[in-house]
Amino acid sequence: MTVDVRPPDLGLGVGLGDAPVGSQRWVTGLPAEPRLRRNLEDLGFVAGAEVTVVRRLRGDVIVRVGDSRIAIGQSCAQSIITGGCHPERPTNAE
């Protein structure tokens, strides 16, 4: 179960585990389980954080969050919901 931490009008997005290598994503939802959520937040996975999928290695997903590269398991990566556009930047600039 995940908790949506974005404004409701942005849509849900996809799990980080499904994001293609090289893609730039933004965190929009985290697991509801408090301990896992806290651990992910301590690593930099917070609402609106930019995440880049660097590579996949033996079932792990290697991502860049801020200035850090972090390896997380596929199931954990899947529990991090991401969007393809920054939640505070509109996709259609006027």
C-alpha cells in the first residue's frame, strides 16, 4: 500500500521499479508502512525529489537521488511511486 503525497490532480504515475534506465522521474508517493517510509525519506526519497534510474543489476535498481547513488531492491523500488514531470512545474508552459 502506498500513500499519495502529491496534490490530487497530478495522477498516480508508476512504480520506480518500472521506470526505464536513464529516465528522470519525481517521487510522488511512498509506502504507507512507517519504518520503510522513514528509511526511504532518510535516503532522500521525499515528495518532489528528482530520481534518475542509472541501471539495473542482479534484481536491484541503481538510482541517483540528489548527489547520491543508491541500490534498492526491485520490490522496494516498485513501492516508490513516481511521475514523469515535476509536480510543481506545469507540462504546458504558457
